[in-house]
Amino acid sequence: MRSTILLTAALSLVSGPSMVMGRMRWFERDDKPVFLHPRRFGQEQPAVIQKLASACDGAVCGVLSGQAVSPLLAAQGECTQQDMADAIIDASRQFDEATQTNMIAIAQEYRQVEKNTPPDFTTNPPTNRNSVYCQKAPANAELAGLVQAQDPANDPELFFDPATKATVNLGDQANTTPFDDASSSATRQKRSTKVVARADSVGTFGSCTKPEITFGTGFDGRTESSFRTGNRLSYDRGSALNIDTVTTFICDALQNTCGADATAIANCAKGAAAAKKAATGTGAQADAFNAVFGLDTNFSALNAVPVSGSATNAAAAAVSTTKAASSAATAGSTSGTDFGTCSTPQIEFGQGFDGRRETSFQPVDKNSFNHGSAQAIDIISQFVCDQLTNSCKANQAAKDLCQQARTAADGAAAKTGAQADAFNAVMGISTNFASVGVFDDQGRPVSS
């Protein structure tokens, strides 16, 4: 599907995995949808996103529908669409049976919509390409065997790989065929069986999602490294320096709030024990807990930052650069600003927001700025600045300051915590997200 074509096909709700899906065409520019402004959502969002937004309580489905845009863009990783569908099903577990059924159907529909792919402009005329397939089993059985649609107008032999931004011939890479395709190799079939078996063995979690613990710097405004629950909708607790505090909270919630089964509760205890055996105060403890639940994370690659807030090596240099770049904008810049009914805007950066494996940005105060996480800070900063006008009733000085903060963020290294630091500095808030390592959508470190 070409990224310069607007949505032309309406999507119908699926009744089962075998249903043939309509295609979705999404207009984007510079790897971002062009209709991010909240007031235009009702006019330009495709049917499946609109269904999701109204499928459950707005605090949950409203956030999910906002998050569901980015995974369908051309530059997003091959598994982001499947991961998003899994997140919708995970979130559905906290609702009544009818709501769950509807949200699962929406997740199945979403998983099968077409993903954006740009034409190959190195050929004359340009060649339409397919999107590559995710090479892992979904976390939820309801998504087994489902893949995204492909435009029949595409060359069936050519694919666009977002990892390399290049054309790939059919058969040259495993991701040019679906993960559970009949032509998959024995190795891929074994890997699929292994993933499903691990998922089946961890138990059921009642109204909650599968537990996951994240590790990073900047959680809840901290300058030091700490641990936090991955999904704060299911496990609503702030960060802690000691992972035992977080594991105890999760295990208690599984038993007392979530209604999890005995297997899940027992595995939580095993996860807590495994975390204690790893190096104290490091991401390896989070990795050890997550592994018991079949989650492959790599928080051990992150540098631990002590309570003093002093980052090490390259991270320290990044913090210094960010502060130097933003100091002029910060000095006296908040004078005369009034944010109305909202708090001073602040953006955080880290891994694990909304269950993501990659690092992303999100507003710190969700009461004032209720938006899910995004890999591009422009999505968050634009929403925050729009809220100042549309909901907060901020004065002009505050709105002008927000635009200055957006400009400062755009001047820092893209998709790093330095962008959040630059935005926050203009708001008079000193943060240290530049020391947070960057991870891709498979949980692999891009930098430490």
C-alpha cells in the first residue's frame, strides 16, 4: 500500500480469523500520520480505530486507540502491529465478557488491516511493495495465524523492510513469508512451538495482563535508576529502587485484585526469587522476573544510575549537552505563564510504557494530558500543546512556551531521552532522561 493514499476502504468487524479483511490506506509524511491533531480524529480515523476508541472505558480504549496509529506506519517494525493487537486483547481481560469479546474481535480486525509501505522509487515506474511479516508467535491465541493484508496491486515478489529501508525479494529473508506459513522452516516451527508453550505454562491472570517489570532512569521524575510495573493499568504502582517492592505488589495484586489462577501466583513467586538472584539494582533483575513469564527483555544492557543522579560515560556527556543546549531557553522562560486547569507539562522517556518493548515518550501527568506513549516526541508534544488550548484554558504565554519546548525537543537527538530533557528544561524542569538507554521494538538495545 502506498503511504500517499488516503483511506478508501471501510473495515468490517471480523467474526473469526479466517475472514478476508478490507484494506486500509493511511496518509503519512516523514514516518508520521498527518492527522494527529485530536480534533480531526473523528473525521479521518479508519473504522477499526474508531471502534476501538468506543469499545470500553475511555481511560483504557481512548489510550489504546491513540497508540494504534503508529504501528501501521511504514517505518514501524514488522511486529509492532501484532504487539498492538496483543495489547488490546490483554487490556480486554479487565472487562466483562461482552466487552472482552468485542475487543478481541477488534484486535483481530486490527491485526489484519494493511500496513503502509512506500513504493520503490529506484525503479521506473516506481514499484509497489508488500510489508514484511512478523516472525514471532502472538502472545494471545486469538491472533494465531492472522497477518496483515497486502495490496493486490503490489508486486508479489517484492517487500519493503523497515529495518533496512530497502527492497527485499520473496524468499531472501524469513520475514517475506508469514511466521506460521506452511513453507516455514523446521527451525521456525520449533521456535513458534516454544513460544506458545511458554505462554501456556505461565497461568492465567484474571482481569490483569501478564506481569512485566521495567528498569530505567527518569521514572516518576527520578534521576536514579529504578524499577516499575510495565502495565500500570493492571498494576498501578509507582517506581521503586528495590525490585522486591514491585514484585511484592504484583504478586499481591494477582491474588487479591486480578483473580489470577494458582499457576500465575506461583510463577510470580518464582519470578521474585529469580530477581533476587540477579545483580542487585540492575536491569538484570527485571529480566530475570520477566523471563519466568516468557518475556524476553534486555534491561541488563542499561547502565545503572545511582541515587546521586550521576550518569556514567556517554550518558553523562549527553546530559551535559542537553542542559547546555536548553539553558538559554530555560532562563526566566516560565515567567507569566498560566497553564489553566492543567499542571506544568512534562514528558518522560523510557522502556515499557503501555507494554512496549521499545523506548518511547509519554506525558507524565495523565490527568492533565491523557495520551498514550509514542516513539516520536512530536506526537506527544503536539498533543500537550493542543490540550493547553482545547482543555486546559492556558494563557497565551503558556501556549507560546509550549511551542518553544517543542522546538527545543526537535533540536535534540531524535528518539532519545535528550528530547524529553530539552522539552522539560524549557518548562523549568530538570530531568535526566538522556541517560536512559534506547531500545528497538524487539527489546534490543540500540544504545546504552
